[in-house]
Amino acid sequence: MLHPTAAVDASEEGNPIFAMAFNHQKRQYYACSDGVHVKIFQLGSNYTKERILERKQLARLAQSAGGDV
């Protein structure tokens, strides 16, 4: 079972996040928005490097949902 490793608020009000994006060229950057505010975070290497067996777990999830990784 997968669990989130961190939670972030896009706004001080704690509104839900409606959009998020990763920078594929600079993987340490992550942006999210609640539809009004946009925040950009610089992530540490714990969040940007693939862990052992992570790809296999994602493939299993995608397969069970009828998709492909």
C-alpha cells in the first residue's frame, strides 16, 4: 500500500489543490495551485529520485486500473 510522504497546502486557507506540475528538466521543482494561488516548491532528493521497486509498484497499480506505466 502506498502512503503520502508529505502534504502541502497551496494556500494559507488550506484550499484543495486543483492543479500540479513537475518540471521534467529540473526535477527538484514542483508547482501546485488551488485555482487562485500558485506555489512552487524545491524538493529534496528524497522526493526526486526513484526508489528501489518503485517502478514495479507503479506498474502493478496501473495494471490493476487497466492502464500502462
